[in-house]
Amino acid sequence: MKKTVCIITAVLLIISLFGCTSEDPATPPVDGEGEIRATEIPSAGPVTDEPEAPTDEPSPTVEPGPEALRLALLPEWPAEDAEAEWVHYDNVSPADVKAYANARVTEGFTLIQNDEGKWAKILYRGDAWIEISDNTDAYSYCDIKVSIGSRGVGMSADEAQAAIKAAAEAADRTWTNLSRGASRPLTAILDITPEGFFEATGMQLFRALFNAPPQPGVDDPVFSTAVFIAAGGCAKEIMCYDPAAADIDGDGETEAILLGYGPTSGFLSLIFEVFGMNEGKPESEALAGYVLDHGDYSLAVHDGRPYLVREGREFALSVEYGEVMIDDPDNLLSRELMAHFDW
């Protein structure tokens, strides 16, 4: 009998111990009318076994760079060097070029060409230009150049277009305008300012497209292009295929140094021009033209000083009395100096 009483007493004791808690630990606490309260998470750290809850925020996308955009706009035809400025394509038909141009038009480009669709063509869009030297009709080859516009620095597109239009109409630099006349209809512009150039000089570079031939009486091509340097609502037409930013005259200011091809035929001539800032606008500070041995010429900058480069050899550049001078004591480059010219 005593044994039975002890068992009953033990059972009652166990029941009373479990009945001391007012809430079931396996059930989330309830607040108000059926609202479930959040259970506190122990401070031992985040739970890593549970999968992360999905979010509505899109993952960041990496915007392709200018070179990737340039390659994406080239045709998918075999080419020896797709990284060249002008990419050469063999075994191409007029129908191939037409299909390529039409595909770009569907992507927002505008096409300018002559009525027969031969020879030079250009496709332009706000962020890129595609130039086509079309020799497919006679020789089954063509060359294509894609230019990607710079982004987000300096003057707005509207300001730059107004400045370039005014400069083209004024034609105050006859040696750059050549015989194209004072009035040319401006069709489009493309910012070609190299990275860091505006920050160093305060100036920008633009290519301008005119829906007119390069010379009066020329029917093919039906358009022409030119390069302008611009700042502070002012633009100047220049001859330039390679720009650099450096202190060429030693005055402590960074100038824009421009290397361009001269308007000669039968021999190679180069034009050097230096621009500085005067009251927030570009001003020509030095100019010189040289007839040089044939070769590939470019500009380089080391420790803030500019150099002319040919076949890996560098020649220091400086300014004396408004002329750009090449440090070439052995006369390795030049055949004849053309200075103080104005056409």
C-alpha cells in the first residue's frame, strides 16, 4: 500500500513540475487577437543553416566599357585585326554591307550614303559612329571604324553643338576649314575626349558630322567630318588624330597638345598645335607643321612632359616663340620645316 502511494505521489510531483510554465515553449507567443509575436533569437550569432530570404532589389549590372561596345558594333565577319582603328574585311559583298547597315539602323543608327549606296557611308547615333569605306562593288573588301562617345564630363551636348555650329559658320580658321566654305549644315556631334583630358586641361574634343561634301562640287561622299576643341561655350576647328595633355611650355599649366595630319599630298606632313585656357575658353598658343619621313607617329607623356614617338623612339617637344619644336638634333625625322603657314 505504501508502495502504491509513493508511485502516485511521484507522478503528481512530475505533473506539477511541468505545469509550472504558463506557455508551451514549442508554440510562438501570441499577442492580442491571434497576432504572433516574433520570438527573440539568442545572441549567439546569426542562423546560417536557413536560406536567405529573396529580395526585390535587382543585382547590380556591370556596364560594358568602350572597347566592348566598339567590338559589339563591328560585323561578325572574319578580320585579321579587330582591335585596329579601321578594321579590314575581305570577301565581302555589297549585300553584306547593306544587311550590316540595315541591322544597325534597327538599333537606332541613322545612315548617310549617296543614292547608289556606294563608297563612303556613315551611321551615327548619340553614343557612337560607324564609318564604312565600302569597296565591295569593285574589290570585295571594306574597312569599318567604330567610334564610341565619351560620357559625363564638361559641356552638355546642346552647348557643344551650339558652339561647334557657330565655329563652323564663322570659319575663322581658314587653314582648317580649307575650301569647304563658311556655311555647312551640322548634323551630329560625338564627344571623343580621352579619359582624364578634360580634368587636366578643362577642354573637350568633338567630332562633327556635316551633311555636305568636303569640297564644293564633290558629290561623293555626301558628308564630311571635322574635329573641334571646345570649352566655355567656344569651339575651334582643329586637325587632330592624337591628343595629349602636358605642360609643354614649362609655365606650370597643363596644355592640350594636338597632333594631326597636314593637308599635303604625295608626302607626309604633320601639324602640331597647342591650346591653353584664356578666360575659360580655348586659345591657340603654338602651331607648327613639319614634313617628316614616313612612319607611324603618336604622342606620349612622361613625368608631365610631351614626346613625339616614331617606331619606339621618343623626341621631346617644347614651345619656343609660338612654335612647337621637336628635339631632333641629328635630323632623324624631318626633311623640311613648314612654319608660320596659314591656308
